[in-house]
Amino acid sequence: MTDRSATGQRASPARGDVSTQSRRRSSTRSRHGGRTPYERTGTVAGLTNVRTRIVGERDGVAADAVIGVVRVWRTAARAVLGAWTQVSAVVTGLGWTVAALTLAAFVLGYRFGLREVVVVGFAGALLVAVAAVALIGRPGLVIRMELPKHRVAVGEPAGVSVVAENPGRIPSVATTVEIPVGVGLVDVALPSIAPQHDVTREVPVPTVRRGVLDVGPVTGVRADPVGLVRREFIWTAREQVIVHPRTIAIPSTSTGLVRDLEGQATRDLSPSDIAFHAIREYQPGDDPRTIHWKSTAKTGAFMVRQFEDTRRSHLVVALGLGRSEFADDDEFELAVSAAASLGTRAIRDGREVTVVVSERTPEFARRAVYAVHALPTVTPTRLLDDFATVGLADSCLPIAEVARITGADSAGVSVAFLVVGSTVGLPALRLAATRFPLGVEVVAVICEAEGTPGFVRVPGLTVITIGYLDDLRHALHRSAAA
């Protein structure tokens, strides 16, 4: 009895031990989200993905079967969509028409017993088969495009070279490649090329107008004789040809309007500078360091030195883009060339220069944009690159507003060139000249294509009229001499 009772006591734990174990299990469940670490689950609480949206938290063979079917369906759908994309990319409009007529001929011919219509269906099927065979393979050529010049001026010859090489062991068949040049498309015929040989073809690039032209990529076309399918091969990348505006070389001596340490002194008097002007009597407020003691000893009164003010040149070239300020496109192209010539000459001379054009107002803006766009003047090439992209706009500030903004934003301006068209009158130019600070030499360059050159000086303004770009050089020589 004693042994059995002892054994029973050891087999059945005490009440206090049972409660302790229950508390341990509950604490373990609380740490693991209400489950013991040995319990398995197929879902995670709060998870939202494709599986939970389809079968929720269900687990088992049925749920896995549903998910498997969905995966197979999605894979098949992606494959069908990819195949459809490839087919639609090569089939032309004529090809879709022939395919539809072929299908309709088979259906109607067998449905109503019309042999002639069935024959039409077989003829269409034959055309489709021939077209499919024509797409097989890829031309065994290596084609590259060489662009000798990325930047040219208006009127200069430019072109690209298309080099086709046959690295194979058999002669290539004659083919045709296409090269987009600007808004046009050039077809280049390549003859049959012997193995390990190459052929070069030159393609001209039009440079009649300035701008940025996209050249390439070189694409080859493989198509069937009827034109049901068309497959393109791209061999090269796209390049750009920047056509700069035509400029002329303006000698440094033609910038005699500029007053700086290398040029002429101004008529503004200053108590301290380099260019000596005269000696006058001392007045209250003068700097005692400017007293000329030898003259003071001779006259018995304090005498001070007086100088002519010299300035470091800061040129401003302002070009308006308003369509109403130019009679036609030829005038605007002449104005762009004149502004570019002035800006590049100043950059090459090492002068401080600011080149601005009027900012465009968006078509649906509520109010006009009162701002100017400054072109980069780091190098002449950077400036000409931006001049190649400027164009006329209907909603732009007039030249007087451009002058007002430029005069307020640019400090220390010595000379300002306002390049305008022939429709801008003298009152508007005089108003623009008054928008600059006092002492600024304002020169208005009126561009009138094939017009008579002219030179007029009015108070506070110099007006130069040019009909050709070469007239600008002569007008600046004349202005410097005056």
C-alpha cells in the first residue's frame, strides 16, 4: 500500500504543479501570438497578397490546387501576350486585312460550299506562309554609323558615313537600310558584299537652317514581297548634329564702345582712378589723400586731383523672341546671327558678357511671365549650342521689358546691345534704352533682311540697321570711330 501510494503520488503531480505548468503554457502562447511554437499554420495574420485574396486563410490540397491553376493561367496569359506583342509589331495593316479575309473565306466557303471562296482562302494562307518564312533569319552584316562633325554652322557641308561589313564566309544579299535625318527618312541601298569586305555610303545632312538634328539609328528592314509583314533591325544608336547660326569675326578694335582698362576712359569724373583729368580747388568732403601738394604750394590754396572714371567692361546682348517684332523668319535668323557674333566675340576677348533672350509665356498661363532666359557664356561653343535652339514665340515680353529686367539684374553694365527686328520702331527703342542705368551705352541693332544699312545717333541711344551680317562689322567700326 505504501509503495502504491508513493507511486501514485509520483505519477500524479500535485495541484500546485499543474497550475504552474498551465501558467507556463499560457505565457508561451502569449509570446507566440496565442499558439505554441510547435503549432503550424499556413497563413500569417494580417497578410494580404494574391493567395489570401483568392483563398483567404484556407489551407489544404484544394486551396493549393486553386493557386496552382491561377499560376498556370497567369504564365500562359503572359506568354500569349508576349507572342501577340511580337506578332503585332511585325504585321502591317495589309497583313491584318489579308489574314481577316483568309479566315472569312474559309468560314464562308466551307459553310456554304463555295469552292471559289475556299480557293481564295488557300491563296491567302499561302501568302501568310510566305510572309512568315520571309521573317526568318537576320542579316549577317555589321553596320555602324560614323559622324565626323557633331557641330557645324549654317551652310557648311555635313554628313554621316554608313559602313557595312560582312564578317561571314558567304556574300551578303543586297539590302536597304533606313536612316532618320531630322524629320526626314533616307533610304541607303547596300549592294552585295563579299566576305571579309565592307562598303561605305555617305549620307548628307541638311544644314540650311540652324537647329538640332537627330540622326539615326540605322535600321534594316526585312519584309515579304507583298508587304504583309515588316521587321526592323536596329544597328546603331541615335546621334545629334547641332547646326550653329552663322557668325562673323568681329575684330576686338570694333568694340571701341566698351570703356575699360584696355579701352577708353569715360567722361564721368572720379576722385580716384587711373586716367588723370585735371586739378581743382579743394571742396569740403574731398579726400585729403588726393591733395596735390606742389600745386597747393604754388597757389596758396588746397588743390586736389581729379580723374576720369574707367570701368571694367560688362556687355549685355539682349534678343527678343516675340513674333510681332520681326517681319519674317529671315529677319529673325539674321538677328540670331548678329547676337551670336557679338556674344562669341566678347567671350573670346575675355570680357564679362551676359546674353539673354526673352522667356516664353505658356499657352494657358493666366498672366505673362516677366523673366528672361540667360544663355551660358562659359565658352563660345556652349553659347552657340543654345543659340541653335532658340525660336520665335507668340507670347513673349517686348524688348523694352527685356531691357528693364536685364538692367535690374545685371550689375556694372557698360554697353548693352538690343537686337531686334524691323517692326520695332524708334520710340520703343528709346523706351528700352531708358530702362538701363545712367552711363550705359545702349546700341540697338535693327535687323532688316536685305535692307539698306544705316547708322543713327540719338540722345542716349545708337541705332544700327543691318541688311546682311557683314554690315554689322562695318557699323561697329563706324561707331567706334565716331
